[in-house]
Amino acid sequence: MGSPPPHGDLPAEFQSLPPDYASWPAEQQSEWNERRAQFLRRQAELDERRENAGAAEPSQAAKPRELSAVSGAAQQVEEVVKEPVVKPEVSNTLSTKGDAKQVSIDPASRPITFAFNGGPGSSSVWLHLGALGPKRVVMDKEGLPLPPPYALVENEYCWLDMTDLVFIDPVSTGYSRPVDGEAAKQFHGLDEDISWVGEFIRLYTTKNQRWASPKFLAGESYGTTRAAGLSGFLQDTYGMYLNGVVLISAVLNFQTIRSAPGNDLPYPMFLPTFTATAWYHKKLAPDLQADLGKAVAESRDWAVNSYFTVLARGNSLSDAEKDAAVKKLARLTGLSETYIAGSNLRIAEFGFMKELLRDQSATVGRLDSRFKGSDSNNIGVSPDFDPSMAAITGPYTATLYDYVRRELNYQNDKVYEILTGRVQPWSYARANNQYANVADTLRGAMVKNRALRVFVACGYYDLATPMLGAEYTMSHLGVPRALETNITTKYYEAGHMMYIRIEDLAKLTRDVREFYAGAVGGK
């Protein structure tokens, strides 16, 4: 096959054949060809719609507009919405990016998705420039950063072919701020956050005549907590029934991830992720090292069927039983028996991050345990920093500022808070003497709206929200058997932000496209 014809709007990776294209298997060549063809088809469609819209409304320039209230959806392919009023009595500001195809159609035929990241304290930049939006940050194929200057390319995996997109930056993140005289802390809490984001979604939907549209939420990390909470809040407060909720790296029940005296639940939850991480760094026995899927399956089985019981028995374990558990954990984690015995069979994620590669004077990442870091010393009990977070912060920050100011022409000299601690202390008042848990809210939304679909995306190398924690939560929702088929779970060979790995970005988009088709078409 010769080089494809040049195309000025193509990202660099599609301008010519990859150097090693000829050595690829036929299936890989076919997938590359199809991705390039899909990009060209979508680009042609967008060009046609821009041209048609321009002919119909010559006064509507195809550039961002600064607005004093929530803007109309589907006005531009990308625009910044400036300072919409969410609560009239507070008049707080919020900055969002609404990405939409420029076309006037029956809203019932065009889904709309409200997307946000987590933290608490994170802007929506990760989903916006990493997975869903029309542009994406250029990283290497495994998600490692390239040397600066950092750049964006057209995102051939953008969700705009299946839904309009509205990215929400919670108050105190991104460019969002409360107006002068209003305290930001009134927005910084589990229930407070759900309430005002819910009001924003209602207001946006109303002002832009989208009540007839199929509606979706897409959240990542703590954003999945927000999304699950909103599924019930929107339904019960405004009568807004959703078609689907996308949960990327989910945490709905915080008891599954917060280890503490008296709470042994997280230790089994993290075990399969420890095994996957040890596999990636070649720390397992040869039989486990031979197959990632089989290694994780053995770990999951022991975590669910044995590890819970071992921990529940506490000091009633005999020496022989404890020794057997130590050996099994050593096999599944790649850690030494001495370390495991000294940890009293309870391996916390930060300890694992420090210990796994201690013999190499290296640590592993939390958001993505494939990444390796170097600490100031090799004797500590937890890492100095998360190398996977360090790898993405620079590229996403630089490209966001450049994109917003140069391409969207949104001029704002404030700091765009990518990830801020200014939302702390975050209020979990509803939880009182319990762990925060919005799983029952999602259950209630599903049993009241039996058409509601849920999509769960899990990364094998996610040490922030482990995959077994998501599985445990979903299997404990308590929905009727007939509704269990409304839940779809998919797995990816990357971490918390699985989409930084190009192969998993492609897979995530394919999986979500299939999910949307079922959630809208009911198949």
C-alpha cells in the first residue's frame, strides 16, 4: 500500500504511513486505515455543516463568543461559556466549554452529555483534552509525555459524532469563581456540589431547549461520585430522567478505597491492581507472568473468596494459616514475605507504590502504576510524588492555556486551576459517622428510571480507584436482576486516565459508542 494522499487538516500521525506500517499485522493495518477514514469522514461532515450554517446565518462568525449567561448549545464546534448564573441568589460564576456540532436539528435526535472530572478540586481539562473533545494532547502511544513544546492535534476519537458535549469546571476549578462577596466554601461539599451542578444542568438544558434530547453524564474519579449523586438529584428534584451515566475510574463507595483501623475492605479491593502492576514490572512468578488476564483472575478470586475471610478473622488465625496467607500475598503482589508479614497482611496502596521497585530505587505511580518515579531516598514508607501525575500535568496545562486563548480567543488572565486544593476542606456532612457512599442514589435512579444505563470503565493499573472496588460497588447496588444488564463494565490496560494510552483511547471510544447506541435506541 502506498502513502495516503496528503490532507491539510489531518493530524501528523495520519499524514503519511507509519515507518513500521509494512511490518504490522493485517488487523493493525486495517484499524489504522479505518481510523484515518473515520477522521476524514467526520472532518468532511463538520466542514459541510460549518459551510451550511455560515450560508444560513452569515452574521454568526465561527469563533468563540463571550456570554453573560448560559449560551445556546450547538452554536460552534467549540466555545467558552462565560459566567452563567447558576443560583440567582448567589450569582456564582462558572466557566464551561460547550463542544457541539454546528447544526440545527430536532433535539430529540441529538444526545447531550455533561462531563466533568473529579478531585475534588479538578477541572475538566483531562476529559476535555484527553478523550472526549475535538482536540487531544499529543503524548506517545503509551501515554508518556513528549518533550516540550506540547501540542494538540485533532482528536479522531472525539465523542462529537455521537453527542453534544458540555464540560463543567466546578467552582474554584478552571476559571470558575464565586462572585465577589460570596464564599466559595458554600460550593465545596458532597451535597453542595451535587446541588449546584444539578441546577446548572437544569438551567443549561432549559435555556438551550434540550429537554427533548437524550441526556448523559460522564464523570471521572470523584466525578463518578458527582455523576451518581446527580442521577438521583436531577430525577427527584427536576424530573430530569437520564439515558445513561458514564463512570470512568469509579468510586461511589469510599469505604472501598480508604483503609483505616477497623476498615479492612480496601485491602482486598486493591489486590488485583497490585497483581497487574507487579505483572507489568515483571515481579511475578513465571506462571503468573505468562498471562496478565490469568494473573488478575487468580488474584481477584483469592481476594473475594479468601482474603476477606483471612482479614476478618484477625488474631484468630493460626500461625500456619497466617504463613499461608503471607505466601499467597507475596505470590500475587511481588512483595517480600517479610514486608507482608510486617504489614500484618494489610498492604496499603502508598506502601505498595514505594515497596514494589525498592530494589531498583524506584517507585510506581498512583494514577497509573506503569509509570516509575525516583525519590530523594530509598528508605521511606511512601513515595515523594506520583510520577504518573507529574507526567501529564505539564502537557495538559500548557495546551489548555494555548488552546483557550489562541484558538478559542477567550481572554482571561486568571489562573486556570487544573487541580487545586482550594476546595478543601471538602464537606462530607451527609456521611456523618460513615464513609461517603452514593451507590444507593444510583440504585434509586435505576429502579425509578428502568431505562437508565450505566457504563463503568476500569483501568488495570489504577491505584487511585481500583477495578475490584468498582466491581464490588456495582455488584452491591441491589438492583433487580432484570436491571443488572443495564450495567456495562469494560477494562483497559492503562491506569486512572486510561485514554492517555492511544490503544485504550480507541477502545474506550468504541465501547462508549456502543453504549450510547443502546442507551438511546434501547437495544
